[in-house]
Amino acid sequence: MPTASRLTNAEAGLTTAMSEVTAQLDAPGLATGDRMRLLQRQAELGDLRDELAVRRRRLGRPA
């Protein structure tokens, strides 16, 4: 099972990745294919965020 510090590092990396995807989605003139790829990545990152929240609860850590 991951340690609390590893979850913290994962959460930090996830926050960074989500910010980067959001910034790319906000770019003007984004092609449809690129937008769809970024939206898919955003959904994947959201799933990871949810999984981290589940792990946090299992470890008894507050959100």
C-alpha cells in the first residue's frame, strides 16, 4: 500500500498535469482532434483524482 507521502506527491503531480491540460484547452485556435485528445486526458486525470480520494479515505486521511 502506498505511503501518505507518496500520495501527496501523486496529488501534486496530478494538480500540475490538470493545470497544464486546462491551459492547453484554453489556447485559441485549438484543432478539434487536439481538443478531443485533451478532453480525454482531462477525463483520465479526473479518474485518477477520484482514485486518490478513495485511497485517502482508506488510509483515514482527510480530503
